[in-house]
Amino acid sequence: MTAAVLTYQEQMNADERLFLKNKRDREWSVFKRTLRTLSFVFVIVPCSLGILMETLTIHNLTPAEARLREEQEPYIHLQYFFGMVFLLLLVALIGFISYNRTLKKLDRDLLQGEKTVERTSISRKQFVNTNNTWHFFLRSRFRLSIEVSKEEYEFYQEGDEINIEYSTNSRIYFGHF
């Protein structure tokens, strides 16, 4: 027998909001550090090395070879500039996509202040010997399993209904009751 899935919205409590805010702050600092690293590795380093190699090449040329090269490639520094702009735009696009997939959802959850409560049923119970943990497998659209205490594991049976709580947009699990 399968139970119909029922979900409804509820206001987050202060602990849940604080948990999301701390998670957002941690992820924001990782996001900034990653963008700085990507910018350095994919923009600054290649462009600097290219300009350095070009300068060394020009420095080792005779005046006649330098004039010939200047005639053949008059805008070599402009090519490096456009290459740097392209790489910078690529890093910006990666940052934009990453922000929209993670941090924007957390921001939206914090702004709305609501969580989703979903009523679901226990499809299977399992004890894991390797780390001594108890798990419920659920018939949920969001969460396949949750770890529970030994007391809950013994109290609930397969087929019983429980409610799980999670943030509406970023789908971060808060708990169950």
C-alpha cells in the first residue's frame, strides 16, 4: 500500500535559518576562493607567460627580424588582450552558472524563510553493521533514506508514515518527525 505524498510549506525556525546562513557563508567563501584560483590559473598565468615569452622572443631578434615580425604581426599584444578577455569571460560564465546552481537557491531560501514538510512512508528499515547506524528508506520525491536513532528504528515499522523537513529551493535536509 503506497501513501499519497503530501507536502506543505512552513516557516523555518531560528536554528534552521542560522544553519542555512552558516552554510551559505561557508559556500560563499569557497565560491570566491575558487573564482580567484580559476582567474589566476586560467587568465593571469597564461597571459603573463605569453607576454613574457613574446617579450623574450622580441628581445633576442635582430633589428631587421624585429621589423619583419612587426610587419607580419602588428597587433600581437592586442591578441593577448583579447585572449585574456575571452578567458576572463569564460571564468565569469562558470561563476555565474555555479552561483545559480547553488548559492542562489540558498539565498532564495533565506529570503523566503519557508521550508517544505513532506509526509512520506518508510519502505524499508536497515541496520548497517560497518558503522553501527540505523536507516529508513523512504518513498519520497526528495530523500531516499535517512539515518535515525536506535529508538526510532525500533519504534517505527515499515509502512509507517513520517514527516521530513527540508529547505524548499536548495533541498537541504533539516530533520524528521
